[in-house]
Amino acid sequence: MTATMQTPTIMLINLGSPSSLDISDIRKYLKQMLSDDEIIDLPKPLQQFIVRAFVLPFRPKKSRRAYDKIWTSEGSPLLINTQKIARELKNQTGWNVEVAMRYQEPSIRETIQKISKDSCKEITVIPLYPHNAMATVGSTKKEVERIAMEVNEQLQINFLKPFFDHSDYIDCLVKSISPYITDKLDMLLFSYHGLPERQIRKSDPGGDYCMTESDCCMGNSPITKKCYRANTQSTARLTADKLGLEKDKWAVSYQSRVSTIGPKWLSPYTSDELKRYPDFGIKNVVVVCPSFVCDCLETLFEIDIEGRDIFTESGGASFTFVPCLNDNTDFINFLESEVSSLLT
């Protein structure tokens, strides 16, 4: 095959997870992730003080108990589901599709090294994060570019942009949610991964738009395209509209808050909403987590186990968890279409 006819090479990147349930592996994962300056965006000495004094001595054991409830015989659900996406995309297209994790294994470095040994000159990177955020899209892009310069500076890299408002992606969400929507629905809750408010403000170069008004995310400013909070609101609104839901039948909340990283996080918090809903007559809820493409600890444990318990113990009658898109055929078709447009 000539250079001009070279089979496209795709690299799917997800956040990552521990390589096993051993406390040492969980600690290694947490240390690497929380030492990323895009995750804990504080001066390095303060960041490391927080990580070493308040996180690593306690969180690995807590995380171990959570992972133990969702770990499979094959390993980490996040890694397994990402590999399934890669396998389906490769089978459907014939492309070379590799998987890398931002933290831990398989690493971005070893994946780029493997690709470079195959004399690949160009890769398309798919960060599996629908919404813009410095802690996900930003961190991944910086790390890929940094490692590529060290391993193979001639390698051309194309990145798939966040697709939070793409009509085909919204259609994927609508099709995945629709089977769970009945006339008994009281609330469809869009639960997104939370972020410290300071990181939202950093997406606004001028500092005079984001988080200044309660409805700033509803504006049509170019800033909202880069703002995580605005992205999440947009995904929810577009999805709810296509589902034909009234405004009082859907809401947005944020989960996975880590108070040691910062006191002020995006709100309302998912756990608080689920706890208070029954008191307001909201007894039948459906929860979907669009910031996660693959089911993982945050969806399988934090929502489908912890969230369910919070809601039912507070008096809720029906709690329905909508699985992530994972290797859903519609989502694979969407990825194929988006990558194809970058290859032309």
C-alpha cells in the first residue's frame, strides 16, 4: 500500500483507571491523575500538598471499595468499554484503531511509540469527551502533543473536536434515552461530571462573562462553545427538546465533587437533587450521564448504586439508570462519519 493509500490510524483516548484492584495500583492511578496541572490547577507545591496529605493517605481505600462493586472478570469497565468501541469501529471501517488512556495503561506514550514503529505518518485522535474542559480535552491534547514531539515530531495529528451539540450525537442520546421515557416520568436528570468553578472561569479569557450571570450559558457568545458548563446545558437542552419534554420534566446536575480540590464546584449536586426530589413529589426519575461516553466508576457506582440508594431511601419510587453509549451502533456510525470528514 502506498503512502497516499495508507490505512487511517485512529487513537481513542479515555481518562483511565487503575490496572487492578490492588491498593498500590489505585494509589498510582490517583497520584498520576491528581498531579496533572489541568486537573488540580493550583501552584505545584500546594497541589502536591493536597494530593499527598489529604488524598493519597485516605482515598485509595475508599476507591477500592467502590471499584470492587463494579469491577468485572475482564477488569476495568471503562477500559473494557473503550476497547469495545475500538473493536467495533475497526470492524466497521477497516481502520487501524488503537486505545490509550490519559492516565495509566495503555499509555499515550506506548501507543504513539507503537504507531510510529508501523511507519504511520498521520493519526486522528478521538478524545472520548463530548464537552470542552481543561481537565479532559485540554489535558489530553497537551499530553498527546508533548509526547508526539518527544517520540516522533514528524507525526501529523488531527483531533476530533468536542461534539456536545452535534445533531447526530444528540440523536444517539435521544435513541438511548427514549426507551426509558414513559408517561410516569417525573424527571429526566442529566448528571454531568462536576468541575471547580474556577476552571469554568478560566475558559473565559476576558474573565467578564462566565459565571457572572445565572443565564450566561444560554448566550450565543463564542465563549460558550469553550465553556464546559455551557456545553453541558446545551447537550441537555437539545436532547430534551428532541425528546419532546416540557421544561419541568428535565434538569441538569453535577456529580463527582472532590472538595479537597476546591470548595466551589458546579451545582446543583446530583446527590442533593436525588435526596430532595421525593419531598417535592418527584418519585419517578430517569438519570443519564452524557459527559461519560463509556460506563465507568462514576456511572455504574456513583449513579446506579449510590444515587439509586440515595433516591429510594429518601422516598423515591422508581429510579432508572440509562447506560452510556458505549459501543452502541449509532454512536459507532457517528464516530465513523466524523473521522471520515477529517480524513478527506
